[in-house]
Amino acid sequence: MLSVLDNVLLGMVISVLLGIVAFNKQALSISGTLAAILVGAVIYSFGGPGWFGMLLIFFATSLFFTRYKAREKQTVVQEFAKGGIRDFWQVLANGGIAALLTLGFFYYDHLIFFFAFAGVIATVNADTWATEIGITSNRNPRLITNGKRVPVGTSGAVSSGGIISATLGALVIALTAVLFYYGPAWISPVNNLANPMIFILAITVAGLVGSLADSFLGATIQAMYYCDKCKKETERLTHYCGTKTRPIRGIAWFDNDLVNLASSMAGAILAAAIHIFLKV
């Protein structure tokens, strides 16, 4: 068995290597790379390979789908506040809660932290799959609040393809968790899931609901702006054309990073609640 110190060193090395890969692939900025190294090192150091494995699947699939049809998606992605390259706050919004839950399990050894952690990773994976696959659609999605057709890439929009992608993204994390935790004991201290099938269903549902919460928040309280010159809705204060945009809805300080943070917390809370009420 590796000591905590050994895990810290190994986790740091692995996280640095993955951070360099992500930076070279232009998936992370410099600040995003530093945040990813911090989050990855904490999760590996205090959760072990099993916990880190879920994060790794999220990292690998996110990188793949972000680059999937990247050229075709460029017109849509440029409306996002920070484009397709994730920075420090984006990484923390997606992984910060997961890192804290890993520490919670390390110090308190309660299964609820494992459920919540899996709920977070399932949510961010589901949201990434839904977004990156959904914006490649040729058919306009519907706004989650009123069902009206809106342009592809509109914050808060959902589609059947996006929902299916989100469900599959969450399911992949749930299956990854079960595969790791019913493997060799050295992978993780968690090996007492009462019912793996219910766990898979719980985490899949939590991830899907968390991603839908992301869409709902994006359609309601996330700050959104409009470029009068280009006649486009955007997350940017200054549009890529150089024109200052005007606010059209949402709360000024509630940006996409906070939406991601809130939705990942929703996934964690729902997964933890299922654990409590179903006693699995």
C-alpha cells in the first residue's frame, strides 16, 4: 500500500503530465493547467486511483468531444464567455467540489462522499457531452424554460440529442466508478456498495439532472448579453467583433463558471440524497 506521501507525489506527477497534455492540446490555459494539476493531485492523493479514474475519464472524453468537429463548432464556441479553452475558474467550478468531497471521504470515511463525488463527475461529464455534441446539430434546440426554438449554442437550450448525450456521459462515469470499486482492493478503500445496479442508476440520474440544472440556470439567472451589430446573443461583455454588448437577462455577476459550480453541487446533492433515502 502506498503512503499518503507517496500518493501525493504520484498524484502530482500524473496531474502535471496530464496538465501538460491538455495545455498542448489547447484545452486548458496556463491558469487552467495549474488548477487542473491542483485538483488532480488532491483527488489522487486522498482518493487513490479509483477516484482519480473517474476524473481521468472525464478529462479524456472532454478532450475528445471538445476537439470533435472543432472547426464546425467555432462559430458557436466564440459566443461563449471564454471560448473553448478552460481557465482557472472553469476548472475549479468543474472540479473544486469533487476535490473537497475526496478530502471529506479521506477524513470521515463515509460512503455519502463517494456518492456525491460520483454525482459531481457525472454531472460535469454529462454537461460537457451534451454541450460539445449538441452544438454540432443542424437542428435548432429548444429553450428549457418555454420550449421555444432557439439558435444552436444558446445558453439554456436542450435537444433530444443533447439529453441522450448527457445521459450517456453520466452513465459512463457511473460504470467507471463501479468497475474501479469492484476491482482490486488497492485501487480504493470503497468496496461496500450494497447494490451496484442501483448505484449506476442513481449516479446516471444525478448526472443527467445536474446537467439539466445547468441548462435551467443558463436560461434564467446566468448573465447574457446581446450584440446589436451582429444581432447575436452572447456570454461576452465585448463581442468578438469588438462591439460592447448590452445585458438582456440574468444576474450580472452570475456567469457560466457559477452555473457550472451550482449544477455540479446539484448533482452531488441529488446523488447523496439517493444514498440516504435508498440506503445503498
